[in-house]
Amino acid sequence: MLISNGRIDSSFHWFNEPAYQIHNCVLSLKTNPGTDFWQRTHYGFRRDDGHCLLTTVSTDFLLSVHTTFEPNTQYDQCGLIVRLDSENWIKTSIEYETPHQSRLGSVVTNLGFSDWATQDIDGTIRSMRYRIQSRGADFLLEYSSDGLLWQQMRIAHLHAPFTCLEVGIYACSPMPGSFTASFDGFLLSESIWDKDR
């Protein structure tokens, strides 16, 4: 559980803590300008200073959350993150582009190089649910508009060996601006990916 008795559960910790508040089990944070997660590919730069609220897992997991957000600037984003270190991680979110178009997608960073897989969506969408499940070093990324029907975004793999990972929520504003992201319905449980096989 992310929020317990109106406070962040003690098993979670901030990476680059932002200004935040909690109301009715909803965590709302305000991003700092110029924050991002990306490594090398195409753009050449290396950024590892977005905001994350993380806990440690050492077994296969299911991680999900509902986000609402009011983006202001290109690339404003919030969602889920799975992190080994600065050069090995996975994130999934909507990245805001314009009032008419945004990008629903994910970044998988392996051995210091990021990719970016996206699909165009309506720029007026302000709410989304995300889910990541693991099976060893493989990960299933999904999204849902209602929490009932989950649609696959991708299946990915982390190449660096690990015995545990940090998982949780994230938000960032790569451009010179900030926005408010809210998170509720957080769930961290045992993976159910392909349990029937």
C-alpha cells in the first residue's frame, strides 16, 4: 500500500523528492522543471533526475496505479517505473505533446541506452491506468482507461542481472515548466502474468 493513515507507507522512499500532498488517499505532486529520465539514444544526453516514489521487490510482481494530470509543457509525464539503477529501468506513461495529441508509451533502458515506443492518442486525455507485471527479467506493460480492460503496450526485458528492483510511481517535466500529477488506486502484489500456463 502506498498511502497508509494519510501518510506515505514507510516501505517507500523518494528519489528526487518533489513538493507533494496527500488528500483522501490521493498523492498529488508538483514536478520540478527540467527533470527527466533518458540515456544516450539519439539525443545524446543523459538524464536521471525525475521524481520517483519507490519500494524494493525481490520476487515477481504486479504493479498498477491510476493517474490524473494537468500537463502544461511538452513531454510532461507521469506513470509507473521499474528501476535497477540509472542505466537500467522501465517507465510507462502518457507524454504530453500538444493540446491535440499526446503519446502513450514506454521507455526501456538497457545498459545505458534508452528506447521509446509510443502510439499517438488524443491530447485531451487526462487520466490513465498503468500496469507492469514481471516474470524473471521479462516485463509485461499494459494500460487501461477503466481498470477492467487491460491492453498490452509491450513485452520487454532487462539485460543487466539483478536480485531485486525498485518499483513505484514517477513524474517529470523535461522542459522548463512543471505540472501537477495525482496518483491513486496503487497496487503492488504477486504477478498473475501467464499463471494459467
